[in-house]
Amino acid sequence: MTVDPALRQAWQDHPAQSFRLIIRVSLALDEAEEQLRLRGIRVRRRCRLIQGFVVECSGASALALTQEPWIISAELDREVHTFISADTNRNSGKSRGGS
């Protein structure tokens, strides 16, 4: 299983803390979701495009998942930001009036 060493350390240091993670799996999604729920892991979203899930679980549960051969990777679910250049608005075809 691929996981950032700092994240693994956070799970070890804070086993009772809740973590929101993106995990990728090798099992069929229905089977993987059932396995996660049986372990008490809250499945927040299914992500078919990456063959995975957004889940919420304790650090202890996340550490236990590292022992499962069907878990491919885990990472923190973070907010995504995009950068839009000033040229994007200028070339949008919208008139600002006056010309």
C-alpha cells in the first residue's frame, strides 16, 4: 500500500483522531465498500474514475487498512484549488460595454 510516511506517522500519533482519506482499491467497488463498512469505516463517496472511495476513519482504522492487500493507496482528502489567469477573463468573449 502506498502512503506518505508523514501521514502514516500521524495515524500512529493520533489513533483516535478522525481522518478523511481518498483510498484506491483493487477489489470490485461493491465488495470493497462492504469490507470498509464491516470495519466501521464511513464511506462518504465512491470514486469510480480512480477505483476508490473517500472515507472517514480513525487513525487506528487507517493503520489497520495498511495490512489489507486490496488497498492500493491512501492519501488525505484535501481541498483542491485552481489557478485562473487574468487572460482567461479577457478572452471569454464577454463584452464589458463602452466599445
